Amino acid sequence: MSPYRIVFGKVCHLPELEKLYLEAYKNTRNYKKKVKQFHDNRILRKEFIVVSNGYFYILLAINYVSRWVEAIATKTNDAKVVMDFLKFNIFYRFGMSKALISN
């Protein structure tokens, strides 16, 4: 009788099964390594555009009905800049609105 277990009347080929298991494990490790390398290369090659002239923020006003859009670039996002934008670009042109929606 074989030193290996008998299953369903047949001798299990444990060394062969173990070899297949180890090969599958190596293949998955290699696959994960290649995918990670591909992903990292894609990320590292990205070039990010430098902010132009120190402007970090974009204020945007949109009227969804008339599809009117107004945008300005600003260096800060404080209340004074926002109020000046609203005052000069919206209130002086169109008058006071019933509602301002902020996202």
C-alpha cells in the first residue's frame, strides 16, 4: 500500500497536487507584481499642471435655464473674494436673485 492516503479507492498524488498548488501560487504572485508595476508606471508618468500665476481656486456661476456661465480664477477662497465676484458679475448685471445655491 502507498504511504499516501487512499481516496475513493485511488492513491492521491499529493506531491503532484502540492506542485500544482505551488505553481499556481507563484503565478498569482507574478501576476500581482506585474499588474502593480504597470499601475505604478501609469501613475508615475502623470504630469500635473502647475497652477498658473498663483491662482488656486475657480469661482463659477451658472444659470441652468439660460445656460449662462461665468468663471474667474482666484488666489484665495475667502468671503471677500466671493462677495466681490457676486457683486460685480451677478448683482450689477442682473440685480438681486431670489436664491443662491452653493455646492
